[in-house]
Amino acid sequence: MNDLPPPDRPLQPARSVGSDRYRRALAFLYDRINYERGGGHQDYQFRLKRTAELFRRLGLGGYLHPEGNAATGHPKVPLVHIAGTKGKGSTATMVSAILTAAGYRVGLYTSPHLTDLEERFRIDGEPCSPDCLIDLVRSVAPVVESMDSQGDADESAGGMLSFFELTTAMAVYHFDRSGCDVIVLEVGLGGRLDSTNVCASSVAAITSIGLDHQRVLGETIAEIAGEKAGIIKSAAPVVSGAITAEAADVIAAAADRNGAPLFQRDRDFFASHELPLEQGSRFEFRAAAEELRAAAADDDRLIVDVRLDGRHQVENASLAIAMVRLLQETFSVDDQAIRRGLRHVQCIGRMERFEVPPGVQVVVDTAHNPDSMRALKRTLQRRRAVEEGSPGKLRGPVVGVVAISRDKDAAAMIDEMEGAFDQILCTQFTTNPRSLSAQQLTSIWRGRRPEIEIQCQADPAVALAEAVRLAAIGGTVVVCGSFFLAGQLRPELERLAATADAPTLVATRCQTDVDCSTTDSP
């Protein structure tokens, strides 16, 4: 193949590069079936046999389950696989940070990205470059086009490869040819039928179970737990942070069926004695299970600082420590590496703070379902309760800028945020067609919480500027409700925070009775 195909539609290039070669590479991926853009539909087509065939044709058969390495069934290099309703991206990032701090070369695949597609493919915390992405697409394109043509001719082959199938294979291909010592994969959706589940795993984790993506995964906690427990492989240990009985019973049964040792938070290991710091928390990790104790230590306790904020991130950090400890036979990771990794870990869009003119603190969080909104509210309330003048305190008033995908349970998310905000601006993201309109969200919010001051502003940039004005000097703005809203507004916040003499954001106030529906997403 001489060149990448031209894009079928205009693309908005990432901030970092706008070359035609880069745009063509993005088009090759984005013009495929992309369930991240559709969201919530019942027409998901999970075809793991097709994904596995893509791996084989790319020379990645050594990572497949049940193939793996012929003699052992293990992946070519150790592979960590993480599922969960919330916390899986943060936990995956923490595992990667710890192993990198221990001196290993670590490939990390997460989704979705906030701003640039390259964020999904990280080695030692650094995203691949735009040129690397172009080269990756060029390398896999001949195989992909061959499979596409076969799929078009034979309906049983499954049609064209989807966006997520392709990016998953590209990630493992990138990490393999870059000589990574270990690979960390975050599940995209569910687990059992997710494209990442073609891979064998050395250790797996299920961070939490909650109600999300019910149209695809099931209507009950037990059904959703069953889908996520589908990543459990024969004899590969699994770590679980899902401690409610309904979810824990399903996960325990799946582990038992697969002969997989199960390590449960608050039974086999604990995270306690949490102390909020200026940024993040200090806590004590204690291992009750012998397998989770440090190889060369007599003490079963470890005091660590985790840079990410909130009790939920402490729990995620405990899962990360447990997973790393289960890899002790393969990797030498001492307590100092665990401390370094968690102390310096960065996970964009998780209680991420920006200071913008005229002295307003803006918090960006990707909370996008009821469970994650509940965790966000707890963290905000804890930070507001900190003594005046103490480092890390969130000052009032707190103004929320919120957008929610139409396939989410907006009413449940709103209920979870009761008491979190003094004022709210309902908006919509424009980078993805899944958004509820600002007017729809405003109507739902007023119906649930008529006592709070709510404004409707369809333009998210204008909503942010108005929120900064309302927060005034010393106040706080919280951007939340969707990965897509966080991704759309974060570049502007980065720009403002990096410019000491940046101008104050200016907005035209949107009155509460303005009809914002004229800018609905398709």
C-alpha cells in the first residue's frame, strides 16, 4: 500500500499536529464503526474470533488466550488486565507507574482518550508521538484492509474491523515492537466480550461493580458482575475491589470455575488510616494474604502516599499494590518503588486542578456514572471541610459545569451530586453526538433539584467562562459528567493555567429561561 486512504469526512486534528498524513491516519481509524460515538445501543457486535485473527496476522499470537506461549499458555510478556465500572483507568495507571518506578518498560493501554488519540498508547507514562501513530497505522493497514475485504465478502467474518478492535491490536503491536517488559490493558466495556479479552493475562483485576451500560451489560449488579468477571482466566490470579455481596458472589464463583486464586479487598488486603494531604492521601496498605506480602519483608504493612485525590483512589491504589505483589515471582518491585510510583502518578481528568485568572480554581473530573459522581461528591465535600487556610482546601462558592451523555442515567447522577454545588451550569459537549442537550439536562436537573440555581448554556466554553465569573476570586469551578466534556475543555484550561498573565475568561450570561435546544448534538 502506497499511502493511507483520504478521509471520508473532515477531521479536527489533535492539538499537537495537523499534517495531512496525520489526518489520514486518524481517518483510517475514526471512519470505522465506533461504539464510543454511538453509545448505549443494543447493536454492539462483539466478535472476538475476528479480533484474535487480527492479532495472529500481526504476529501477536503469543499474547492470545488460550494460545499464549505454546508450553505455558501465558502471554509472551506478563500482562495485567483490568475491568470495572469505575476506577479501572486510574488503577491501570497506578500499576504502570509502580512498575516504571521499579525500572521496567511498561506499555499502558487505556480508553477513552481526553484530547489526543495518542494518549491511549503510553510507554512509561508517555503517549506515543503523532509520527509514531502514523507509523503504527501504516504498519497495520495492509492486514486490516485484507481482513476488511474478506469481511465484506463473507458476512460470517463479521464485516469491517471496528475502531476499538483496531486500537486494541495497535496498542499491543506498539508495545511488542517497543520491547516492553510488561503490558497493562484497561478493558473498554464490560469484559467478557471486550476486544482486550482475547489476551491471556498474568493477573486480572475488577475494581468495582455498579450500574452503567445496562443496555449492553445487563440490568442488575449480578449481570454486570458476570460480564466483567469474564476477564478471569484459568489459574491467573484475580484481585477484586467489588465487595458488595451481589457482585462479590458472582466474581467468586467465576474465579472458582476457572481455578483462579481470588484476592478480595477488605478480606485479603486492606487500605486504612487514610490521611488527606495537600494533594492526594496517605494511607496504610495491609496484606492479610501471604501472597500479597512483600517478598523480603517481615511486616505486612506499608505506608504510602498516593497523588490522586479521594477515598476511591486510595482503594484503587490498594488494588494496584496487590496486583504488583502478585507479580513478585517475575518482577522485583520493592516498597520504595511502590512509594515512588504512587507518589508521582499522574492521571489526567481525575480531580485535576487548574488555577486560572482571576484566581479561580478549576477541578476537572471525568466522573460519568452514578458511582463515580458519588465518589466525586465525597471528595469535594471532604476538601471543602478542610480547615480554612490549610493546603488543598476547596473554597466556595463551588460552581458545577456539567454535561452528560444521553445513554447515561442522568437522574441518578444528579441525585448523587446533591449538596455538591452552590450553582450549576448545564451544558453539552460538541465533540461527540452522544450528549444530552443542555436544555434536556437543565430540565432534568430542575425537576430533581428545584432549590438550586441552575443555568442553561449550550456552548461549553461559554459555560466555563460564566462559571469562572460566578465563582469569583477564590472560588471553585468543577467540570464533570463526561469524559467528552473534560476532553473538550481541558486544553483551554491548560492554556490559561500555563499563562501567568492570561486574560480573564469572558462570557455572555445565559439567562435561565433561554432556549438552548437550537444547538443540540445530532
